[in-house]
Amino acid sequence: MEDHDAVHSTASLPWSADPRAQRLLTQLQIAYPIVLLVLFIAAFTIQSILTARNDNDDTIQSDQLGPGGKPLPRKQKKEDTKSQAADFSKTRKLLFIGLQAGVLLSLCGNIALVIVHALVGREDRWWCGQAPTIYLIGSFMVYALLQITLIDTKPSPTSAHLITWSVATVMETILLGASFAVYTHEHRQPKVGDPHGGELEREMTEWEITEVTLDLVRVILLIALGAFYVLVTYLRAATRKRAASDEEERQGLLAGAHQGNGSAEHGGVNGYGATNGKPSGPHHEVPAGWEKPKETPSRSWWEYIRAYGMFIPYIWPYKDRKLQVYFVLCFTIVIIQRGIQIAVPIQAGNITKILAGRDGPIQMPWQAISLYVIFRIFQGSNGLLGAARQVLWIPIEQYSYRELSVAAFEHVHQLSLEFHLGKKTGEVLSALGKGSSLNTFLESITFNVLPMLVDLGLAIIYFLVVFDAYYALVIAVVTFWYIYITIRMAAWRADIRRQATNASREEDAVKNDSMTSYETVKYFNAEEYEFNRYRDAVVKYQKAEYLVTFSLALMNTIQNLVFMAGLIVACFIAAYQVTDGQLEVGKFVTLLTYMTQLQGPLNFFGTFYRMIQNNMINSERMLELFKEQPTVVDAPDAFELPSCEGDLRYNDVHFTYDTRKPALQGLSFRCKPGTSTALVGESGGGKSTVFRLLFRFYNPQSGSLQIDGHEVQNVTIDSLRRHIGVVPQDTVLFNESLMYNLKYARQSATDDEIYAACRAASIHEKILSFPDGYETKVGERGLRLSGGEKQRVAIARTIIKDPRIILLDEATAALDTETEEHIQEALQTLARGRTMLVIAHRLSTITMCDQILVLHEGKVAEKGTHQELLSARGKYAGMWKKQVRAQRAAEEAKILRDKADRLRRESMSSSAIRASGVDAAGVEDSPGSSDEDERAVFASGALIGGEQPHVNGDASAARLGSLSMSPRGSTGTQMAASMGSRTAEAATGNISENASIAQRESLRSGAVRSPSPVQEHRD
């Protein structure tokens, strides 16, 4: 009777003597990983936003509006931006990684303890239950995430880690206390299917003591992590404060030595060097942001979101209400598709339930199958809803591409000359074409990645509610490791793909270079070398391609193994519950269908990630291109220049491209209306800079530049350039017809005005001689036209523009004498009634200018007319004498070359006569032969003896004539005959040598052709 009462009393005891502690333990175990995960993500997000690089802190804001009236982004200064949160040292970081690994090992110990306990107590059907399982697996995943961020991210650890460790310490302490409260009182052991139906324990078991010990170790490690973080942060702050104090002391001692370095005089913030030029002192060239990066840019997600915010005015169709409706419909379809993703596996389970006869007799599920088919028709990107979404998105995508591409094209045209001189054309064109990359990036994020993440979140919630926590836990673990492995392997494959891309480009480059250099290859018989070079490039690309394919197969295999592991675990759990009667067969089918459905987007996540990464980099290049700002813009109060007389003044103008070497130093001169001014001097003297400042490609650092009494910086750039015409040295034409290129100067010009301008430029008749006349295609950059024809087209275009100011930049430098005469006549026609500035190196072309300015080291060294400057005997006179001497040498070289050619021909004819057996009498009958032979003897003797003949004009002709009339008779003839071809060859060789010497002298002296003979000025 006592035993019966004892058994009855035991059975009536509660499953725990402290139910509040047991309830707290169960609830906290479930909430623990969820709270830590949400807390860490929130803290990490806030910390990323607060520590993100802020472009507004060191940027220059322009008042100019971008294309379409949209504001331009702020331009970042060319300075290195340091991270606001410096990383810990390697030793200290290893300390945190080791302690965090200890936390993970303690959880692994708890998991191993549960597994071993379950195996040992399988006869009693012992199992820890859902709450401890969620706690152990979920906590392991959260701490694994913390471990990964410690290793992969920089800087780390951060305040987000500290907050997570602190909260985890508090929660772990509460769990430890609750465990002691439960385990030290009477409690029942959990078993499968009944967490309170096991044996009654009155004190802590060995398993529970081991569990609590591991929990205590974990609490100690978490306390150590938080304490070490606070200590190391304090020590680092103290070290920085001490270093800053020492730096202040040093700067105080040396302040006087560095005073003035920031002034405008030294290229400071107010000088040109701060905006257009290069910084003083040694510096390293940093690739522009819009160039193709050699490695993946390191930006945080918040920096990308904030930076891409500037694209919203171009992407959102704020002008088109219809496109806005399409946009809303697309997102509505995405939301509906998420519901269908859940409905399809549920409906498959319902069909199975009907066929299994769970709710009644087995019958044909016509309605259920029809509904399932309807869901399948609308499901996925290939379904009706997906197709409708794609069709609706097309006009939105086209709108954003059109707005972005046109805006980028307009923006590049608005940039200053500084950008275009330093750009890589191929990189700029590539960046301009990245509007589609931004569209693809946004579409991939909006309609692929985000829906996939939403589907995974809904799956976790669905399995947690409809099934139980085990399935939700399996989905969460699989998702975590799948995404992490995909991102890590995609990052690893990025370098491999980059190598393959570079190898492919190298292969194309070798092929293109060899094809474009076809003649060079043939000249040097280098076909075999080119074949081998191309073969090596192909082999190199194939090796890189093999690594790309292998890495892709490896990534897909690992992804599949991770998902299959999760699927196996979920299926085993479901199969066990079905056999145990806890789960219906229809739910098992729902599980399989849902898991298989989730595998599809997960399998493509690697592809999506790679696409997103590439498109993000490409769109970032366009973003950086938009951040480039023009350095020369209109002043806020600039006004239009309605008319122009051509009165130009340079008043003490200073300018520098590089603060270490000034280009102009106090340049002052005036060009009166209707006059011509020539700029001469050595290279680098500042001649081209004068033109660039006038055309507002740059702004002067100091001084003023006036046009008709107005400061050029107070006049709008467009109205100023409308009154200036430029004839460059190298004219570049569009690959269009001549008429198109001529009308480019003024699109409203009539055909008669075009013809009149071409007649004035002496090109009209030449154009009419072409088969297609004015519709003749000029080819790439106008290469189908000769140099003289292109120059005359440029002059005609300037006449059509009808400006008041003409700038001629070596317009006839590379032309022959006859062509130059035509060009000079056209230029004289163009200059009538206009102010003309000419840059010239050949002084004979500017002798008629109203004033000539000799520039030296950015200043006017001499000024006056041609005769005045010659009389001054200064720099100009010296240059003139050098060019006269060089031209005389060039003329002598031409005469000597002609003599050498004639003697070579006569030698060949003389040898032919002797070979045919012609007698001496026959030779004596030819008086011209004697004269030519005497010339040959004279030329041979004189040149061999080292005496160079002086040939100049009529005197040269008279001297040659007297030599040819010397009465030598047959003696000269016999001498010439005896010397034969050897004498002629010697004479020819020496003449050629002297001709070459004279020609080299002319080239060294800078001699150029003149349309008229140049006489040396004599005192």
C-alpha cells in the first residue's frame, strides 16, 4: 500500500519543481539565436552607415547643373581618404579570433554532448527537445557568422561585435542560472515526443554537469571578448592621443618653415593647381574611377546605396505617368508570384492527401489538379506572370538606359579640356556604355535576388508554423551556408575570371596588331614569329579558360552537396514523423516540392552574384564618370557676348599646368581689332596656352584676359566661342560627307554659302573634281583627303562660321610649298576685317603680320613688326638667320642630290656605250659628253678633296656654266672614259653624302619650306 502511494505521489509530481525557471529556460533558448542575429545585423548596419566614407566631407560642389537640369554629384578631391575606423593589429585580431573560436568550440561541445547522450540513452528514447536544438544550432550559426566577419571584414572587431557579445553574455548568464535552478531541483528528463515524460531526477546528472560546465566556459569567453575589446580600444585611443600631442609639438616648432605653402602663389587652394593642375611635390598617379578596375572595389553596401542614389532621377520615370503605372504593376506581379511560390507545394500536398484517402474515400482530384496546373502556369519567370512582368519592364528599362546614356554623353562633352587630354578614350567609351549594366544590376537585384531572399524567409516561416522548428532550422542552416559558400567561391572565381578575360583580350590584341601591321610583318618575313606569338596567346587563354570552367564545376558541386545535405536531413525527419504518425503523407510531398522549388533560385545565386558583381563594377565606372566635373564653368553672373569687334587684351596673365613649372608668367599684350598678331618662340614658351586661355579651355591663375573690354570669365563660354574660329595644325573630320563636315560649322548654312566659302578657301574646284562631289566620304578622321585638302576644308568651315577672331595654330606646318601657297591665299582671304592670332615656327609665313610677339618662358621677350625685330638684332633676328642658313643648306642639298642622280644616269649610259664597241671618234662627235665628263671630273676631284661647292642662285649656274665650257678637247673625254663608272660612282656617293649633311643641318635648324625665296638680312 505504501509502495502504491509512493508511485502515485511520484506520478503526480510536476515535471519540474521550478516551473518558472523551466519556462524561462525554454523561451530563452528559442529566442537566444533570433535575438543575437537581429541585434548583430542591426548593429552592423548602423555601424556601416556611421563609418561609411562620406564624400560630402571632402568634396567640391559645383553650381553647374548636369544634363537635363539635374544637379551634378559632388566631386571628390584628389586626396587619399583614410578609414575612419582603423583595424586592429594582427596580434590583437588573432586574440579575438581565438576567443571567438573558443565560443564556437564550446557550442560544438554542447552539440556533441547531446548527440552522445541521445545515443547512450536511446533505450529510454532520450532527446533534448526542440528548444535546446534551436538554441544550439541557431547559436552555432550566429557565432559562426561573427567568426566569419572577424576574419573577412575590415576593420574588425567593431562596436557591432561588442554589443552582440555584451547581450550574449547577459543572456548566457540568465540561461546558466535557469539551468542551475532546474537541474538542482526535481525534474524529469525529456524523451522523444514528450519533453516531460522521462525519468525523474532529484539532482544534477553527469550529463547536466558537463552541459553547465560548457555553458560556464562560454560565459567566461564572452566576458573576455568584451573586456579585451574595451581594453584594446582604450589603449589605442590613448596611443593616438599621445601621438597627436607629439605631432602638435613638432608642428609648433616647424610652423614657420612651412608657412605659405597653401597660398595661391604656390598653387594652393585658390590657385589653378588646386582645381586644374597637379599638386606640388612628388605624387603617385591614381587610376581614374571610371577606368576598368584591376581588382574588385572595396565599398560597403551603404556606400553603394548612397552613391547610386544619384541615378534615381535618371531611372525613375518621373515624367511619364504611364511608366510609373508599369513600375507599380511589376512590383505587384512580384508580390503575387511570392504567394504562388507557396501555393504550388501546398497544392501538391493537397493532391497527395486526396489520393491517399486521408479525408475520405479515394477519388479523382480534378479540381485540385486543375488548380495546381493553373498555379504552375503563372509560376516562375517563364510563367505568364513572369512574361507579363518582363514585357512591362521593357519600356522602363529603355527609359532609364536612354536617360543615363544621353546624360553621360552630354556630361562628358561638358567636361573641360583637362579631362580630355588625360583620358583614355577606350576607357571613357567603355564607361559611357555602362548604362545597360546599371539596368541589369537593378533588374537582377529587384526581380531575382530580393525575391529569392523573400522566398527563403517565407519558407522558414512556413515550415516553422505548419511543420515544426526542426524544418525551419534546416532551411535556415542550408540557406546560410549555401549563400556564404557561394559568395566566397564567387569572390575566389572573380580573380580567375579576370585572368581569363585579360588572356582573351591579349589574344585579341595579338590578332588585331598582327592584322593591322600586315605590311610590317611581310617586310621582315615575320610570319612564323607571328604564328607562334598568336599560338602562345591562345594557349594562355585556354589554360585560364580551363580554370574558369573547373572552378565553376567545383562551385556547383559544393552548392549541390550543401543543399542535398539539408534535403536529406529534412526528409529523414519528415519520414520519421510520417512513420510515427506525427505527419501526414501530403505534408511530406509538400516538403519535397517546396525544397526542390527552393533549389532552383539557389542554384542560380552564384550566377546572379557574379552578374551583380560585374554590373555593380561597371555601373560604378559610370558613377565615377558622372562625378567628374568641368573645371571651367560659367560664372553665376556671366552674361552673353552679343557682338564682338575683336579687341583682345592680356593683362599680366599667370598660368601653370603644373605648380612646379609655370607656363605663363605675367604675359601682357594687345591685339587691336582687324589686326594680325603672330606668336613665335621655342617650344614650351606658352604659345598654345595663349590660345587655350582665350578659348576658355582653362582659366588664368591670376591676371585678366579681356575681349572688347569685357573680362572673358564674366562672359558665357558658349557666346565667347561663338565669335572665335580655329584652324588647327591637324584637322580632324567626321567620317561623313564633305557637305556634312562643312555644314558642321553652322548647320543653318545654305548650299550657296558653302560653295562661296569653299571658293574663298580655294577648294571648291577640287571638290567638284571628286566623283561624288560634296557628297564624298572623307573617311576616318578625314584620312581620305590630303593634308592640304583637309586644311582648306578647315579654313572653309571657319569662313562659314564667320567669327570675328581667328586662331591659326601652325596651319601650314606640314604642307608642301605649292599647297602652302594656296593655303596662304585662303588665309589672307579669311583674315580680312578680322582679328587673327597665328602660331608659327616658319618665320617666312608671318612677315606681313601687324605685330610679332616673341614668347620666352611665358613672357613677351620682344614685340614689333618683322623689320623692327630684325633691326633689333635680338632673339627674333637670331631665329631668322638660323632659318635662312638652314633653308640655304636645304636648297644646296637639293641641287647636289639632282647632280648625283644625273651623274649616276650618265655613268650607266657611258658603260653601255663602251660595251657596244663605239669608237672614240664617235664619242668626239658628241660635244655634250665632254662637258658632262669635265663636270664629273670636277665634282669627283672637288668632293674627294673635301671641298664643298657653294651653290646659290645665279652665281651657282654661272660657275657650272664656265666649268662646262672649258676647252679640254679629247683629253677630258679620254680621262672621263678611263675613269669609267668608278669615278661617277665616287662622285655620286660624295655628292649624296654632302646632300645628306646639308639636309640634316636644315632639319636641326628647324628649316621649313617657304612659298617664296628667303634672303638673309644683311646689315
